[in-house]
Amino acid sequence: MNDEEKKQITNDLIKNIVDNPNNSECYLKLANIYLNDNEFDRAISVYESLLNFEPSNYIALTNLGSIYFCKFDFQKAVNYYSRAANLGIDDVTVYFNLGNAYAELGEFKQAVSNYIKSLNLDKNNYKVYSAIGMLYQDQENYDEALRYYEKALMLNPDLAENYINLAFVLMKLDRFNDAANNFNIAYNLSPDSSKLLLYAANAYSAAMVYDKANEYFEKIIEINPSYYQTYLCYALSCYEQKNTDKAIELYNTAISLCPDVINAYILLANLYFTEKKYELAVELYKKVVEIEPSDPEAYTLLGNTYVMLKDLRSAINVYKQCIDIDTDNDEIKLVYVEIVNEFIKNKSMEENTDAA
């Protein structure tokens, strides 16, 4: 349908509605045109006009619920989905969508209740099991999340997402090898995703199976040498393996790939700080401040490093800049006062020594 045809049909439907304002079919067709063009506000207006004379129109109620869900107005989505559900029509989708809306509102019990109603109508809907798993995962009830994710996987073993969900919960349960295996299966189902290989590499690293982790990190770099996050994760793993030189090399590679992104600078600076190479850390933290001049954390890290170098004057200056940016940070204010007092004390001692 071209634009002219669509315009003609739309005008005809509007005319029909004016001539026969109780013809629900015309309202639904008109709203559907607006929906297809993502003109949500116009679709809402048409559906609400329809509900004024036909308040139990199931299509209008469910579609309004979906529109408001897409508009992130989850309370209105709940209201319309609930009105549809209360009509007594056993519909798997409306209970599932109602559960999703409650989940977005953080109403755990209501979300689970509606998901269970959906399952009572269709016990083989893997999407519902996954949704319940996510709810329990958000509640940090990983054992229950695992149970529901396993059920979703059993119902649909060909979907990478099911293995990924399962793997992330296994990570939380410290079952790192099992998590890596599931990430691997997901990768085999979606072989274009370097991210899945990275997840597997991180899982092997967490399990301290470093030979496997390193193999995967190297494989990712071979496949996708510009994947910034790989170098950060690989460097962290290398440092855990006491391979500091390799970690530094990887961080520097990341910096060369994305010189305007602060992550690698911070991580490398943290490494130097831990290794007590404070001068090197200072230069990197200064670069972070240069890139992100409004980030109070960067100033805090830089100030802390100046303290370790016993350069209290520079530390005071940096902490003051941090306070100017983050005026409500009481912790850094206390640090600032302590360093100022220490600086004054040291100056007084120096003056007394000189006088003697």
C-alpha cells in the first residue's frame, strides 16, 4: 500500500466513523493503520474513543496495554491489561504481558502470579519460564532462577538466549565451568557473537582454568582484534595470573584502540597504584581527568595517588576540584580536611626545624 492509498483508506475510515460512530470495526482498522506507522498517540485516541461506547473491547484493551508498555508507562499498561484479563477470556498472552508490566513496576508477587496464570494455560511456553527466572534472578534467588531457566532450556534447547540466562545464574552460584560450557553452546548457536566467547573466557578465568581462558581470549582477538572489552578482561585475567607485563601490554593496546575511552586508563593506573608505581599511575589518572573533567571519581583516584607520593599540595588541589564537582560527597570532604591538616602540620614542623 503506497502513501496515497493509505491516506485514502484513512480518510474513508474517519468518514465512516463520523457517519456511524458506533462501528467498532472502523475504529480498529484505523487504529491499526496508526500502529503500523508507529503513531501511538493517534492510535491511543482511536482506541479510547472506541472504549467510550464499547468498554469491553478486548482488542482495544490489549493493544492499549501494549502501546503504553512500549511508551514505558507501565502502570497504564497494567490498567489496560488487567481490564482485558478481567473479561474472563483465557489468553496466555495477556497474562504474560500483565506479568511483564508488573515486573517492570517491581511488583514481584503480582508478576509471578500472572506468569503462573499464563503457564496454567500453556505449560510449554518457555518464554514464561524465562521471565520467572529473570524475576528470581533480580531478587538474587539464584537457585529458583536456575530452576526456571533449566525448564525454559528443556522446552527450547535451540535458543542461545536460554543458555546465556542459565550461564549468568551459574556464574552467581560460582559454578564457573558449567557457566563456560553454557556460553560455549550459546556461541555455537550464535557463532557471530564475540561477546559470548568473551563471557566463556571470563568464566574460565573465574574458575582459574587459565589455560582455557587464555585460549579463548586469544581466539577472540584473532576473530575480532578491535573488540575493546576483550583487552580489558584479558588484562585483568593476566594480572590475576601474576603476568603483569602481559596485562600492561593489553591495557596499552586497548588505549591505542580507543584513546578517548577512560576504562583502560583507569585499570592500568589502578595496576600501577597496586604495584606502588605511583608516578606512572598519576600520569594515567591525569589523562582520565582530561578526558572526563566532570568525573569526581577520577579526581579522587588522582588525589589518593598524590597522597601516596607525599605530594600533599597537589592532593589538596585535586580534592578541592573533586568537592567543587561533587558538592554532596561528605567522605571526600573529610579526606580533604585531614590532608589539609596534615599539610599544615608538616609545614609547621619544617618552619620550626628551619628556625632551630
